[in-house]
Amino acid sequence: MNFETIKKLLTYLSIAFVVISVWTDPQGSVGAAENFLNSVGGFCSTAITKGTVFLKNLAT
């Protein structure tokens, strides 16, 4: 098996996992996705804020 075949296999398995988890427990899947997106959004917001403060202090 080469790297491309393994990559395709893992992609298909990931898609199948998401579809099955949504099919069996839609409300739980939405809750997990919401928590994940909130965490990513919070991280990006914090990173932008700290980057902005850093650049402001760098300029002075």
C-alpha cells in the first residue's frame, strides 16, 4: 500500500464515521461539533487578540 491509498482509506473511514455517528445520535453529534467549533473559535479569537497586542507593543 502506498501513501495515497492509505490517505484515501482514512478519508473514507472518517466520512463513514461521521455519517454513522450523525445517523445514530444526531443531537449528540451536533453538541460535539458545537463544542469543537466553539473551541476553535475561542482559540482563533485569543490568538488574534494576543497578536494584535504584540504588534502594538512592538511598534511603540
